Amino acid sequence: MGVPPAPKKQAIEVCEWATRRAGDPEEAGRMVRGWAKRRQVGMYHPAILDAPELTWEQSAHERRVREGRA
């Protein structure tokens, strides 16, 4: 899917860690989000946090530009 294997393996390991330690799925989710926020990865990466909101119209426009139809 275009993602190098190292981040995939790390994501799986973090999810397994949270699942083992948490009492329920909601707590595991909070643990994973806390882990990501402390390390500024995933949706907490500074480049993503500072990015403008992606709208359907913007996505459609970018797709047309890539296809040469803009």
C-alpha cells in the first residue's frame, strides 16, 4: 500500500502492546493515541497537524490535476 514495512510492524507492535495492557478496547485506543501524541507520529505529526483540512472538493480538484483534466 506504499508504506514501508518498518512503520507497519511498529504500528502492529504498539497495538498489540496496548491490547495486552488495557482492560478494554477503548482504553487500548487511548493508550495508542497517547503513544502517538508523545512521539508526534501518525495523525499527531507536525506536518499533518499544520496541514489545511482536506475537503472532498479539494481532493477531486487534485485528482483532476494529476490526471491532466484541470
